[in-house]
Amino acid sequence: MKKNVHGGDIYTHKGVIDFSANINPLGIPENVIKAAENGIRDSVHYPDVSYYALRTAIAEQENLLSDEILCGNGAADVIFSLIRAINPKKALILAPTFAEYETALKTVCCEIRYYDLEEKEEFKAQKNILEYITEELDIVFLCNPNNPTGQLTDKGLLKQITEQCKKTGTYVVIDECFNDFLENGEAYTMKEELENNSYLVLLKAFTKLYAMPGLRLGYCMSSNCALLDKIKESTQPWNISIPAEQAGIAALKEKQYVQKTKSLIKKEKEYLQQEMKAMGYKLYGSKANYIFFRGTDTLYEDCLNENLLIRDCSNYRGLEKGYYRIAVKSHEDNVKMIKCLRKYMPKDIQD
């Protein structure tokens, strides 16, 4: 069986505090849990195959039309269905970035080209990425903020990228799954570009913000309804359970929870960053609810010895041993992480 390439493997490592998955430390809102429970009772019926109520709720949240929304069994499900629908021959992705773009592209034997993010540029995309977008390309994947670096691509550059893709007839998929953790996420979303660009697709998920990865619920947004229909045709029917659908509808009503989350993440991320910088760790980007940094080659194992699970990023394309990502969690958990990082500081820092 293929080795796990994601965080959140609490099944192999039992009893750990999980810093490897970037999940909201507040946990699932109580009303969302109740909605999922009610969904279980309603599961004697098939789900609405069109997920109309869910799409309507998302459309209201995103200020779009319900026909511009397509839902899936997590963002990953949407990615795979999108790839089956488009069946691209040549694609461009960042390195490093979320692994599922590459995995999905390989299922259709797509030739993949890589835009290497460089450490000297703080792993941030530069204007020369535009040179990579030619008429040969069928699709481009971007993640903003990027995973695992947490780095943001400038809005001006994003607009240039989407315009270049429009000119070359290249689909551009921008993953905004961590946008809601930004202090000013609306300043970075590309939703306003959807109406005039039929090649643009945006990805979102309920996974991280509402702490419900186990329920599997994500969606994409596009003004290209013909493309969305094609994606839907590439997806199995009833791919979203009734508990997930009802949980999603309830989650979108949790405005106070979202504001509380942003305040907590801001405060605790500042704590982690200040402590880590004071110890001499090299931090990058980290604009979302996680911190990307460099430590010793053995830090993953050292943290496990302290019952702390972090994300070893060495299996990301473009990274090597020594790069890690940790989620921003509760203050109590973050204090334990800082104590561990202090204990296992690199020797050149200790000296």
C-alpha cells in the first residue's frame, strides 16, 4: 500500500497531539454536530442528487449563483472529478504544493511541468511564472495561501496569471481552502474574476475551518456552467452524504465561530512565531493557520518521542529533509510544542 503523504495520521501514531493537520482548534461547532446527527436519522433516504439546499447556502455565502457551485466529497474529490472531466495532456503546478493535484493529474497520464518555488524568494511565486503559461498547457493549479508554505501569491500577479490563462485557453484552478483563515481573506480571493473568465475555477472546503475533515465536504466555483456540468458527469451520484450536507448548511451559519477562530489563530500564531523566532528557527510565509519552518533532520522523530505529531515536509516535491509544518492549536498545546522545539533546537542555534 502506498505510504501516507498527508498529515493527520493519528491511526498509526495513537495518543499524540496532532500538529500535522491544519484543523481549527475550536473543534466542530455544536450546532454542526447536531445537524450531522439529524442527518443520520434522515439517512434512510437517498441524498438530494443535486444538493440544491447546500449549493444555495454556499451561493449565499459566496455571493454567487447556485448554478456556479459544484459540491464534492471534500476538495480532493472535486479535484479528481475536474481532472477526469477536462482530461488534460499538459499541466503546470507549483513545487512544493498540495500533493493531490499531481496525484489526480497522473490518473489521466498527464504530462506535468513544475514551477519551482525557491527558498531565496521565501518560496513565493514570482512574475516569471507567466513565461510557463503557454498554449501548450491545458491546466494550471495554484494554492493560495500555498500548502505547505503558507505563502501568498500577490493579488496583482494572480490577476496576470488568470488573464494569461484566459488568453492561452488554459484552465486555472486556484485552491482557496485556507483563505478563510487569513485576516483579510476577501482581499485575496479571486471570486470577482469568475464572471469574466470561463477558464477560472476556485476550490474551497469545510474541512479545515469547521474542523470536519471526517465528514468530507468541499466545493468549487466557476461561471462556466458547461464545465461544471461536465465535472458532475465525471462524478458518481450521491457523492455527499446527508449528514455531511446538513452539517455544511449548519456550518455556514456559524459567523461568530468564524470570528472567534480568526482571533484565536491570530493570537496563537503570533505566540508561536515569536517564540520560534526567538529560538532562532527559520520561518517562511505562514499566512494561514499553520507555520512552515526549518529544523533538524530528526525533529519529526524527536517530536513523536514527546507525543507530538508534526508534518515532515520532505516528501513534498521541491523540499528536502529538515522542512516541517505545524498547525496553530490551543494555547495549552502550543506551549507544549514550544517546549519541545526548545528542547530539540539545532546545535548551531544552541551554540
